[in-house]
Amino acid sequence: CPENEMIRVIRSARTQGEERGVIQRECAAIRAQFRQADSGGRSHNLAKLLYVHMLGYPAHFGQMECVRMIASPRYSEKRIGYLGAMMLLDEKQDASLLITNSIKNDLSHSSQYIQSLALCTLACMGSAEMCRDLAPEIERLLKASNSYIKKKAALCAVHIVRKIPELGELFTPSAHSLLSDKNHGVLHGAVVLITELCERNPGNLDEFRKAVPELVQIMKGLVTSGYSPEHNVAGISDPFLQVRVLRLLRILGRNNDEASDAMNDLLAQVATNTDSSKTAGSAVLYETVLTIMDIKSESGLRVLAVNILGRFLLNNDRNIRYISMTSLQKIVQTDHTAVQRHRGTIVDCLKDQDASVKRRALELSLALVSAANIRSMMKELLRFLSTCPPELRSHATSGIFNAAERYAPSQRWHIDTILHVLITAGGDVRDETVPNLIQLISVASELHCYTVHKLYRALISDISQQSLVQVACWCIGEYGDLLLKGDCDEIEPMQVTEDDVLDVLETILQSHMSSPTSRGFALTAIMKLSTRITNNIDRIRSVVSIYGSCIDVELQQRAVEYNALFKKYDHMRYLIMSSHTIILGIPMSKSTGFKLHSVVEGWSPQDILSVIMYKHTYTQSNFVVICVVPTILHSRYG
Amino acid sequence: MRFMLLFSRQGKLRLQKWYTATAERDKKKMVRELMQVVLARKPKMCSFLEWRDLKIVYKRYASLYFCCAVEEQDNELITLEVIHRFVELLDKYFGSVCELDIIFNFEKAYFILDEFLMGGEIQDTSKKGVLKAIEQADLLQEEDESPRSVLEEMGLA
């Protein structure tokens, strides 16, 4: 056969270049053959071209040949011509319109195999125009003709409805009557067509709900019938048809009590009697579960469905475990209690080898966290985090933080969880969560000492994880005094000198691993320490002065302002860089005289405003300003 | 079903059937991307994955990957059965099918697929039914191609 020879030659080409050469020669020969009016091997020629096209080479010069072949009276030429049309033409090309007439003729050909070619091609690449033109023909074929053609006409109608939903009206009457056909192919086509009609036009639902009893009968017949060799797959009678009928029942039963009632018994029967040891049975059970959960079913039936999913979770077949979790994810909000029963198995799936299964298990596990199970679930989630594949890590850390924030049983537990995640997976914690984490830490005041010690120790062994670096720097800046004091209740003591702390902060500033944000945090921390240490103020001054000429503009600006604080505004430095709360007060007249924590004598309102601005911009602190000012100033400065 | 692809471990495309209108360059891009994703999967992994807005169902038979893209509401498990049915059809037709059969008789593979699925949906759920139809069509093709004598051509024999 000539195309085999060509294929052999192409395959024996040793390089891409050689192959291109062969292809070029062959295409030239094919083109020449196309130009000859009446050549004997036309089908072989076109077949060669289609092979070339499959390899990825351009073949549009063959489009007209397809049109010609389709118009040929010979079956062999029509067959390859139609295949060519499906491969080379798409609805956007003008050439596709040229075949409309051939298709029309072939739809009423005396040979059903030629009718079949036309139907297949129309269903594959029929444009909206072609569909409109030929729809009446298809409708006629739906009613008349043998089952071989009927089943194809039904699927062709599906394509037409997808292209032009309004044409669905044309097929609605015949679609229903097809359900009484005995041929499984026709039934399958009918069910697919009705499904499409209902999905495209909800107005059809009422009409087709009348078919529910018939559909139930069809299913019953399939489920209770004896062994039928023609349709049997692994002990299930026509699982393909069963799945489509179940899906249609789902659409019809949705939001409709009457229809749902009518299918209740059937669904229970299928759910209970279908053998799920092979994929075919599991496919039917899966579709049944989806239907039960989506229609208005009795609670007993819903529980049955969730239990099937639970059983699936224990199946040896990984595909079935995956499917089960996808379904459980869809119902975890609405049927939370039922899904909770299978939490243990779901958590086990976190250890599965397959990343898709792991991802599903993670989503589900996060959805199942509650106040009652937070401690045990968090243990599992943190264990998962340590072996988690890289693409899931940032999702996992976010999920863990959310769960911790919602259900933390104690502040200590919460801080410990945050610290654990930062220390083991700080590189995957999203930047946006850092301010929130800082907020949570700052609120847990009894744990400041513990927190800063733990973070400092993590930092000295690894400065590559940016979120860890940022949170740690902030804590060191804010609670540096606690760090330097050395001891802390819950950790073995460790001597930390001022130089040690400044060393690590400077290392972060200089490291190429540090992001600009992290470097900003480090510089601010160094500056804040100037009010918490005693011996190394000069060292801080010199660091700050060096960074005054740093390339990074933001860092430079920060350093310049800090420099100014050292030089011109030293009196303000303490206030700006120290603790949370600053209480400023301009002393009132002696008659009121009340005690204030810090009184700034001789400060103008401008000074106070500057302090507030500085503190806000340059220290990343949360702070409270309680300002007591004489009324005159209040009215003037607001 | 949006499309079905057959490709080898080396990334050579052996068959592609598209059930929705897609531009040629988009097809090429999607095929390239998807082949990469599927070929990177390890043997023990699940047959399902999410890619763009589609669900992908794939299965490897000897040296060929059968890969289908289905919609959100499609049943992945039955899609696996559809793939298996197609493989059985090819196997019965070619007699212990191998990749070379699909290469050298690619048009036959398409004819079988087009008799089995239309618009991405099953036409006939009976294996026997599909094979019989192909057999008849092949017979028709043979009759058509067999050389006719001069007398036959003239309708005299």
C-alpha cells in the first residue's frame, strides 16, 4: 500500500532535517497528483497527506481535494475524503461550506455507511450555518430509519443543539419517543440528547420530567437483568448507559420533590446492589452518589451515599480514592457531620504517594478542622508539612494559619504553631501573612520572651526563609531587651550578647538571599535596638550611616532618616524607637495637674506629629498615642 | 469529551481527535503542553489530573498513552472504561494491536474511533456492534476498490 511505503521512508530519516527533506519531496508529488484530473490512487494520495499533517507539517493545499473526494461516488474515496475534512477543515474555513451540499446528499444516501460518514462529519465540524441548514434532515432521520442511523442522528442532534440551542425545539418531540427503543445505542443517544436539551434550555425540564418513570424502568432493567454478553462489562450490564441515565435523572430530580421521590427507590437499589470491585461498577456507584447528593433525597439515602464514598477511600485503586475525595470536597459543607466520620481515612491519604491525592486530602483535611479536633488535626497537618511536596507548601501553610487562628485552644498553642510553621516552612509562608503573624505575636504579651528566644535560635541557623526572617527581625527589634536578658521560663537558657544579635541582623542585611523587605525589617530592628542596648550604640550608628548610601532606594531612605535621628533629633529617638505605647502630653495649667508617663516639655505640636509619623513609617510598630493637649491646640491642629 | 490524544513515550502524536472547534495553533500548543504534563507522571500515580479548566483522564497501554480531556460534569471512571473499550476495539481489529499498527494504519484507527464515538459520546455500547459495522464498511471499501474487468466496466459481465 503506497502510503505505508512513504511512512517507512519518513520513519527511516535519521535527522529532523532529513525528515523535512523527505516530506517536502512527498508533498510535491502529492500536489502534482492532486492536479491530475483522474488518477487511480486518489485515496492513497490523500491518506499520505493526512499522515504528513499528523506529523505537524502544513497540509492546507489538500483541502480542496477533500471536497472533491467527498463528492465522489466511490465509498473508498468518500471515506478518506470525509476523514480529511474532519482533520484539515474547520468551521472557520470557506471550504467547509462547500461540503454542505455533499453532506446533504449523503444524508439520504441508500447506503447507511455513507449516511454514517455524513452524520459523523457534521457532528464533528459542522458550523452553525451548516447545522441550521441540515437540522430538518437530522430530525427526519431521528424518526425514520433503522437503529444504526437513529443512534447517530441523535448524537448529531446533540452537536446541533450545542451550536444553536434554539434548534433544540426541533428535536424535543422525537427525543422523548426514542426512549422506547430497545437498541442500547439508540437509548444511549436519546439520553445524551435529552440531557443536552435540558441543560441548554431549562424550560424543557418539565416536559422531560414526565420521562422519569421510563428512565427508572430502563435502569431497573439493566440492574436486575441477567448476564447479557453483548453489554456486559465486568459483571455490570451496560455501565455506559447506566451512567448516562443516572446523570439525566440527576438533572431532572434537582430541586424537584416529585421527580426525586420517583427515583428514590431505584437509587437505593443501585447503590446497594452494584458490585464495585472493578472500575465499571465503581463508575456506576460514583454517578449514583453524585445523583443522590444533588437531588432532594431522603436523609437515609444521603448517609448511604456518603458511606459509599467512605468505602471508596479504602479502595486499593488510587483512582477511586481520588474520586472519592473530589466528591467529599463538594459535600463537606452541606453534609459536614457525615464526612467527619471519615476524617481518619482522609488524614491517612495525606501520606499517599500521588501528589493529586495529597492535594485533595489537604483540602478536605483543612475543611474538616473544628474546635473539637484542632489539636489532633494540627499534629497531622504539621507532620504533613514536613514531607509536603513543594507545590502544595504555601497552600498548606496558609491553611494551617487560618485553622490555627479560628480554633486555637490557647495562646501558647497558637504561638507554638506559628513558630513551628515559620521554622520548618518559613520559605513557603506567603508574604502577605507576615503582618498578621506579627499582630498575633504582639498581642500574646506573656509569650514575648519565649517567642523572641525561639525565633532568634531559628534565625542563627538559617536566614534563607524570608517570612521567618521578617517576623524574627521584628521580634528582635521589639523585644530585644528580653532576648538579651538571657533566661526564659520555657527554654533552656542561652547567653546572647549584644554583638551576637547585631551580628545576625547585619548578616541578614548583607546576605544576597535576603529580599528587600527582609532587609528593611533587619535595618529597622537594628535601629530599634539602639534604645534597648547599652554598649553598642556606636556600632548601630555606623551601620545606619553605611546604609545611607545603599543602592536600594527604600533602604537608603530609611537609613538616612535613622541617621537624622541620631544626629539632629536624638531627643526623639528614644520615644520613636521604643515600646508600643507612647503617651505624650503637653502639661496643662497647674490647676488640673495630672500624672503622665512621659511628659515632653518644650515640644511643639509639630514635634509630636513628627514623632507619630516617624513611628508609623519607620518602625513597623503597632502603637497607641494618647495625646493630652490643651483645647486651644486641639482646635488649631485637629 | 473535548478531545482525545494518543501519543508515545517519546512524545510522538499518533492520533488526535478534537470534539470542539479549536484553532490549529491552539491545538498544537495544548498538545505540546499536555504531553509534557502526562509524560512527567510517575507510574504509580492516579489516572486523573486537573489541567487548565479541564479534567484529564489518561492511561498507558504498552508504549502508547491514551489521553482524554473531559468536562467538569463528566464521570472520570467511565471515561477510563471508554478508553479501555477503544483499546479493546483496536485490539480485536488488528489482532493484538501494537503501536506500529496505529502508525501504519492510522486511517483505520480513525475509522474505528469514528464508529465508536461521535461528538465525544459513545454511539454503540456493544463491542460486537461497533466491530460488525467496521467490518461491513471495510467490505464496502474493498468491493469499491477491487479492479473491474473491461467487460464489468461496460456492464456486460
